Amino acid sequence: MNNVALKYSGTKLNNLVFDINAIQQKIFNNLNISKPFINNTVESGISLNGKKYSHLLYKHIEYDVTFSADTLDSSGVSFIENWRSSLFKYLSVEIDGSFTNYFEVIIEGGRLPLTFLENLEYLPEISFTISKKEKE
């Protein structure tokens, strides 16, 4: 369980240093976030002479994030909806008591992946995958 700060903006941030008092930011405590994992994109196939090939095109770091019912309230759900629909999304993770600099992230489109534990409306849960925008 980690503390994570989500920040959004209508314009690209020039300063990526974490600011605890930043506007359009919310810190979620005890968030279930996976360790970063690398997602590779590979082009593979067979050439005209019959040789097989596999080329690494790029790789990105991704995180699986779950906002559970004990970290979410109605304002948290509303903030995540605004964060998901903003032009620029940023994330900062607390490591050993201090937050990292913000880094820009992207997420898959579509509807908000909101579910309710045991079908109870007051126990919301949101899970999705966040990718670092910059390739590794």
C-alpha cells in the first residue's frame, strides 16, 4: 500500500517537482498500486525470404492501480473522473516517506471502471492501468 498523488492540468506542467499544496491535486492514502512493470511492444512476422523476425519497437512502464472503498468517497470518485478527462495527467508516488517528482501518465479511454463491492453503492472501487507517457 502506497500514498499516491494524482494531479491534472489543462496545460503541460513546466515544473515537475512535487508540491504538497498544488491545486488540482489529491493525495490518496494506502492505495493499492503495483510495482512498476515494463510493457514491451514488439513487431514480429516473417520476411519475404521466409526468415522470422521480432523487433522491439518500444517499451513503457505501467502500474496497475486500485482505489478501494476505504480510500474513496464521493469527492474522490469525482476527482478521479476529472483527472481522467483532463488533457494532462500526472502521478507522484511516495517512496520512503517522500514523494517523487510528478511524471506524466496516460490511461486507456472509455468509461470510468467503477464497480461496487458486494453491489453496495457506498463501497466504490476503481481499477485501471496507468502508463508513463515517456518511453523507457
